[in-house]
Amino acid sequence: MLASRLGTTILLAALWASASRPADELLPYQTKSFESAIDGKRDIFAFAPANEVVPASKAVLMVYLHGLGQNHSEPFKVPLHGNFASCLKREFPSLEILSLNYGILPSWCKETVREDISLNIRQVLAEHPADRIVVAGSSMGACSALTYVACAPKGIKDKIIGVIVVYPSGDLIDLHDGTSAVPVRIALEQAFGGSPARQRKLYNDSSLKEHLHSFPAQARVCVIEGLNDTVVPVKEQRDVVSALTKIGIATQVLEVKGNHQPPSGKLIVAAMDFVMGKTAQPNAGLLPLPHKPLTSVQ
């Protein structure tokens, strides 16, 4: 049983890791250590400074949360069509990238995880001031990014101008019950100490749906949607769009064909253009599936 679970976890990670570039092509970044609020142990985060020296008023800090089976190095090595970080930094030379582990084990966005994310952001801003923050994430990281943005402390939340989420879910109970990927279900149960039947409160507290009422009104959100995704079912992704649009958040949808494929660098740049306000707010003519959207819990 253990060997089977390990094999499926490796398989899921391979969906993204197989597209990695060789180590000598990685974008240079620094790593720094800190004491985690999750377990009191030392952890690290990655930071790539801006390509040019700019004042805080022009600097943009991207906070990146990785997907299941990855770590802080993810945005610097995938996808195949040009890694996430290098594609963005070519187009946005004032961009700083902070990529977090947010827990050694799959942790999604529990309260202690949110403490670590805030701690890391404050550490970086103390040395590299930036007036604007964009939060991004893929899969598990996308779910966590949405929850963190809604729950972030005021001093950080006020700086958040945009969110880029690749294959997100805003309801971790629905994700647990609907995913086709056994490793996702296992990771959720590992993080929350059991199934939703046993730990419903913890699943809800780490889901966007519980915190919609506190999502920052100024933040633009770009959802990169997998048209044939079964790992994070497309229904889950469209629920996120419906919920955010309903509360007045400026949203855009960019589509990727296939099942949980790494998006191209060109698509990531288009997402960044939108959340930075360089493009208008066309909500990409998304046709909703017949389903019940997320609801805000007041």
C-alpha cells in the first residue's frame, strides 16, 4: 500500500516536473532560512531580486506557492516552454519573486501555514521594499494562494493588486470528493488529519469559500483553466470564477487544453499583464457548467 501511494504521488509530481529544464538553465535565486510556525523547525524560501534597482513605488513582489510534489524551486524550473520566473522577469524587470515551501509536507493553507507565508513576505519586504504584491500558485498552490489572499494581514493585503492561479479550487471538500488523482486526496487527508467527514472545519477554514467576504476588492484575479482537467476538475475552477465575479472581483480566464498541463510562458505573461492592469477586464466569455457556485460564509 505504501509503495502504491508513493508511486501515485511521484506520478502526480511528474505532470509538472517532467517539463523541467536542466539545472544549469535555472534562473539564479537566493535561499534563506527561518523558523517555521508550523512545527518550529527550520525551513527555507527562495528569492530572486529584480533585474534592476527600482524604488518601492515601482517594485512588484510576486509571492509564489508551488503545487503538490514540488518545492520552492518550482517557478524557476517549469514549464518546458520557458520557466515561470524567467518569462515574467524578461517582461517585468522590476519584478521580485519570492517562492515559498509553506510547509515540508502537503499543507494547503492552514492557519499556521498562513503565518509562515506572512512571515516570509515581511522578511523580504524589509530588505527589498515593494508597494505592490501579486500572489500566484499552481494546483495546491493555487488553492492556497486564494485562501491566503483573503486571510492576509491588513498591511500585506492592502498591497495585493493581483492573483494568478493555475487550476484552482475554492472548496477543498469538493476537491477531495471530485478529484481523479488519488495523491491529491491522500495529501488533503494528510494535511487535515482525515477525510472531510472527520475534519470538515479544517477543510473549510483552508478553503476560499469560507473567506470570500474578506477577499481584497482591489485585487485582479486571472484564472488559468484546464479545459480537460480531472486532477482539479474544471467545475472547481469555474466555481472560483463564478464566486469572485459575484462579489465584484475583476477576473479573467485563460484556457489550457489538456489535463493539468503546465501552461506556456506566454500565457503566464498574459495573466501578469491582466493583474497588473495592462489589459482590460474581458471575462473570457466563459460558459458556466450547471453546478452550484461557491458561497461566501459571513
